[in-house]
Amino acid sequence: MNDGPDIEGGGNAKTVAANQLRAFIERVERLEEEKKTIADDIKEVYAEAKGNGFYTKAIRELVKLRKQDAGERAEHEAIVELYKAALGMA
Amino acid sequence: MNDGPDIEGGGNAKTVAANQLRAFIERVERLEEEKKTIADDIKEVYAEAKGNGFYTKAIRELVKLRKQDAGERAEHEAIVELYKAALGMA
Amino acid sequence: MNDGPDIEGGGNAKTVAANQLRAFIERVERLEEEKKTIADDIKEVYAEAKGNGFYTKAIRELVKLRKQDAGERAEHEAIVELYKAALGMA
Amino acid sequence: MNDGPDIEGGGNAKTVAANQLRAFIERVERLEEEKKTIADDIKEVYAEAKGNGFYTKAIRELVKLRKQDAGERAEHEAIVELYKAALGMA
DNA sequence: CACTGGAAAATGCCGC
DNA sequence: GCGGCATTTTCCAGTG
């Protein structure tokens, strides 16, 4: 029923697998903590901007636009090719 | 413990709430079925296009681009205002 | 055997392909509109349920459960329990 | 009292605001990059677990469970069970 | 048939 | 406190 890593196998394979599982989970949890810390930092920046009289929503939009624009040039260059492909002119 | 709609309340309120709950769920299920039907129709269209020699991925991309462009003009017209707002020039 | 819709042919094959492409795209767009309408209907149902005091998160869960096949649900649960045991989680 | 960062003031207040705006945006962008790095690390951990034969979906579920407060988990479960009972679902 | 990428759903956040 | 929105996570089809 289980082709996983021998958690229910005989011997001490079970223990090994359990330890491994625990290790994976703890690594994930550690990383998620770090991620949350950074997310909080971002919130602080926005709060600070707001405290300086900036309109937060607009700043968020600008950040988003700049992110889009980054990937967009490459995409726009690809559009001509895209149309050709769509028309079967590959 | 529960400020929901009297499912555990005395009298026949329980029955009423259960019927109501069932009704909501069935409405959702019915709608999800319809939605799935349409999703399948969309897949069929793509399959047909593919059968006609078109490059499906490109068509998907074009559909997406057209959708973006729709909302985008309004947005671009709003950007100047946005920058002003971001600079506190509201 | 057919690498694209009539590109190689002379005459207005390209125009034909473009028209066909447009037709496919429009069919998809029409269907996606319908799909969105239904998605909105579903949201409305949940909103109405909420307005009647129900806990929508639980309703969503029930809808999902009812959709799942009993067998796969059991199997999934078995694995989770197995891992829990490995971690010493009651 | 201060509706925006020094717009009303004479001189180069506008430039100051623009610089400040740029600074906020760059701080956010820097942090979002870091956040993405960590998110990628998390994906890697799951990939590695998978490579070791683990069922990642179950691991994700465990991580979520461990994060949840026991009390709210119980409450949520209680409501789901209540609704199940109302629907006659074993 | 496992993997990647993209759509759909769910969660959480922000502003009102 | 709630509704709407954006992000995140989950799921699934398509692909090699």
C-alpha cells in the first residue's frame, strides 16, 4: 500500500524515515518563519511610507508595474513569433 | 458556542437549518457542474484548433493578451493620476 | 502530416487561417465569459449562506468532501496518520 | 495636518518626495526578492522530500496542522461535524 | 508516468 | 467588522 520510505517497514528503517520526515518538516518551518519575517518587514515599509504621507495603494501598484515591465519586454518581442505560430507559420 | 443558524437549537429550527444548508450545498454543486461543462467545452475548442494544425499554447496566450489589453487601457489612463498620488500630489 | 493550416498552399490560405484563428479565439472568449458568470453565481450563493449565518469555510469543505471519492479519501487519510504517528503526533 | 510629503512647500519638495518614493519602492523590491528566494528554498525542500519517496501533500498538511492553534482547529472541526450531521453524512 | 507550467481555489490583507 | 482584492497554495491538464 505504501511505496514511501519504509515508515512501516521492518527493522529500524522506520525510525530513520521518521527522523528524515521530521527533518524535512523542521526545515520547512524554519524557512517559513524567515519568510514571514520578511513579509512583516515589507508591511513595515508600507506603514512607514504611509506615515510619511504617501498613498500606499499607489506604491503597491507601482511596484507591481515595475515587476511586470521587467518580464514584459521579452514577451513583447515574442509576440510576433507568437502570432506566426498561432497562424501555423512556425 | 455556535452563533450559526440554530442547527443545534431546540425545536425544529435544527431541521430548518439543515434543509437550508442542504439547499445551499446543492445549489453550489449544480453550479459547479455547469461550470465544469463549460470548462470541458473550452477544452474541446482547443482540441479542435489543435486538430486543425494550430499551436494551442499560442492561442491560449493570445486569449490571455486580449483579456489583459481590455482592462489595460483604462489602467494606463489612470497611471498618470497614480504617479501623482504616489508623489502626494493628489 | 499537416504541419499547420494550409500555409504552404498558395493563394489566400494565410487569410483563411487567420479567420479560423479568430473564430477559435472568439469561441473561447464567449465560453470563458459564461464560465465567469457561473463563478460569480457561486460566490453569490456563498454570500447568501453567510448572510444566513452559516460558516462558509465549512460549507466549502463539505462540498469538496462530497466530491471526493471515498476510497482515495481513505488512502490520503491513512498516509497522513502514518506520518503523524512517525512524528509522535497523537 | 500634513496631506502628503511637502508638496505644498516651495522649492524642490517634489524632488524630495520623488526620491523618498523611489527609496520606499526599492526597499520593497529588495525585500520581495529575498522573500522569493526563501519561497524557492521551500520548494526545494519539498522536492528533496519527494525525491526521498515522501508524499509531499501529506507533509504540507502536517506543516499546516502544526502551525494551527489546537483550539481553533477543534472549533473548526466541530462545525464541520455539525454540518455533516445535519446533512446525514456519517 | 512523472514533471512542469498554468488555471482555479483558498487564504489573508487592506481599506472603508 | 466586512467586502473586495491580491497573494499564495492547490490542483490538473499537457508534455517529454
